[in-house]
Amino acid sequence: MQNMLRNSYIKYGLIILLSLGLILFTQFIKHLKNPDSMAVTGMTLAGLIVLWVFSMIGILISEKLKSSPVTFIREFPVLGWVSITSLVMCLISDFFVQAIQAVDFLSITTPILTFAGISVANRLVDLKNTSWKVAIVAVFVFSGTYIGSTLMAQIGLMLAGR
Amino acid sequence: MKKNFIYLILFALAVITAAEMIGFQSVMVGSFSIGLLPLVFAIIITMVLGLNLFRKGFWKKVYSKENVDFAGKYLIFIMLPLMARYGADVAPKFGEILQIGWVFIAQEVGNLGTVLLGLPVALLLGLRREAIGATLGIGREGELAYISEKYTLDSDEGRGVLSLYIIGTLFGTIFFSIFAPLLLHFGFSIEALAMASGMGSGSMMSASSASLVAQVPEMESTILAYASASQLLTSFLGTFTMVFLAAPLQQLMYRLFVRGDKHAKHAA
């Protein structure tokens, strides 16, 4: 087991499996709580497998390109490679779209934010070192990018006649 | 690994169950109703229980150093299925997105809002070089890398970007879960808000787009498609926008404002 975990691909594969397991669990619980939400079906399981495969392909591309001479490609985030892989595959076959969409979107987000919350546990003490001024600035920085992009998009969509 | 790691998994299952059982809750912000999703409760529960105050006995095992490190180090891999899901959201609308592709590119420029809105406020509050780090962008890994390369992290600029990074990590998702649906009440179109959600942080994008879906469920496919297409574009163009637009604009505005400041003092 320890030896196996030294192989990073096996480790990544297991972590993604954990993530998918939690997603499946979330979708199941969500359906218990609200019977109108998406039920777990055979297609959901197929979707989870597809998500695992696409994630692994993305990791593989990202790892292989780490030795690329082009900085931009070398530093392109693995998250981006996974999205691109999935997009290309979904454009090729509609089956992938059907399978993935049988996985409830909101059920994917809850486990991620659970881990995000745990991961910042040791950062809470760092807050002491940040000034209240930056906290106020942060509100305007976050609002700024969101309002800025929304305004540009809104104007663009109007010009495009939508 | 082993024992404490099992506790981590069990704890995650318990948090998910609690968050899903609380479910979707509407709260009033001023006179607007905002829907809070289970994901917001999940992050609040895990953050509150992670406070040092609670870390005794059993909780100390759940929030052991290895477990917290695991969550931090592999969060990106836990997020990969979400990124893979976005392909299926974008693909059916790919033609439509290409048709208005220039709108997607134009809204990238909107990310300059961090400088336009944030910098004046930072300077008014009396921040100086820290403001450079704190307003260049939303303070994710890209800005962190750029600032540390240019000024090092142990400079005023570095402290600014680090502070923003910490605040964003802790409160970014909660902020956008409330802010995105709030803007919907101000008459912005759901398509525009969806595009704006792709701002370069995976978790912030999920939070804002999911909150938009909760408000307008019948538009789910469009919202997710636009948000993820824009997110993908930001991962391509984000660095360029930062280096070639945000940074020069910031320097220009900084010089303008800080010089004006000195003049004002002279006049007084």
C-alpha cells in the first residue's frame, strides 16, 4: 500500500475516487432530503466513471507538459487541462454529455467546499496578521472584478443583440 | 494516514449530511431574498469547527496536521471532477459561445475592476505600497506569483497580496454566494452575471455560479456553460490581463492619486 502510494498517479487516482465517492454520497443524501432533486441512476455511475477518466487524462497531460520549454504551457493549471479534455471529448460524443449531466451539479460543490473549509483551518490564525484595512479593500476588490466583468458582459450582450 | 484519515472521511460525510439536511435556505439581505446553498453551510461548519477553541480531544484528531495538510495539498484534485463536469456544460452550447466569443473576451477586461474600485479605496484608507499587492487582482495564485517575483513576499506589496489571498481563501466563496444573486436584483442579466463568475478562482466560480443557478434554476445549463467557458478563458488570458493591463493601469493610477495627495497636503 505504502509503495503504491509513492506512485503519484495511483495516489491522484485514489483521491479523485474519494472525491467521486463523496459526490455520489451527496447526491444520495440530497435526494433523500428533497425527492425532486436528481436521483442516483446507472447513468450517474457512468457519469462518475467518465469524470474520473477525464480527470486522469487531464493530470497526465499536465504532468507530461511539465517539461515543456514554453513557460505558459508548463504553468497552465491542471484544472484547465481537465476542462479542455472534457470539452473536447464531450464535443466528440454526446454520450459523455448525457452521462456527466446525470451527476447533479450542486452535489459536486458541497464536498469540495467541505474540503476547502478544512484546508483553511490553520489559516484562521493568519487573520491576526492581516489588517482590517485590507479586509475592507478586499470587499471592493471582489466587488470590483465582478461588477466590472458583469458590466462589460452586459454591454457586449446588448451590442450582440441578445 | 490511517486512523486520523478515517476520521477525516467520516467527518466529511457528517458535514455533507448536515449541510444537505439544512438544505437550501432563503435569507433576507436588506430587502432582497438570497438563497444560501448547502455548500455555504459546508464551508461555515468546517471553518467554525476548525477554530482552535474547538480543537480538543476528538476534533484534534479530525483537524490533525496531516488531515488539514491533506485537504490543502489535494484540494485541487478533489476539484477535478467539477472541472471535468464543466466540459459537459460547455459542449452543448459551444456554437453559441463561439458566436459571442468576443463578449467573453471583452468581459475579461472587466477584471480591471479590482484596480478601478479597489485601489482608490485602499489609498483613501491610508494604504500605500500594500495597496499594489492587494488590488492587482483577486489575490489568487497568479497574483501571488507575480507580486512575489517582482517585489518578494516580504515587502509591503507582498504583505498586501498575502493578506488578500488569506481573506479570499477564507471568505471568497461565502462573499460571492451572497454577492452574485444580489446583483441579479439590480437588473443585470443572468447571462452577464454567469460570465462574470469565471474570475479565475475555481471555488469562487462554483459558489457564484451555483448561487445563480439556485436563483434561476430554469437557466442552469446556460449559467454553467457561460461561467465555465469564462473561467477557462480566464485561465488562458488572466496572466496577460494582469501583466499588460492591470499592472500598468495600477501604476498610473497610483502615481496620479499619491501625487494628488501630496499636492493636497501642500495646499493645506
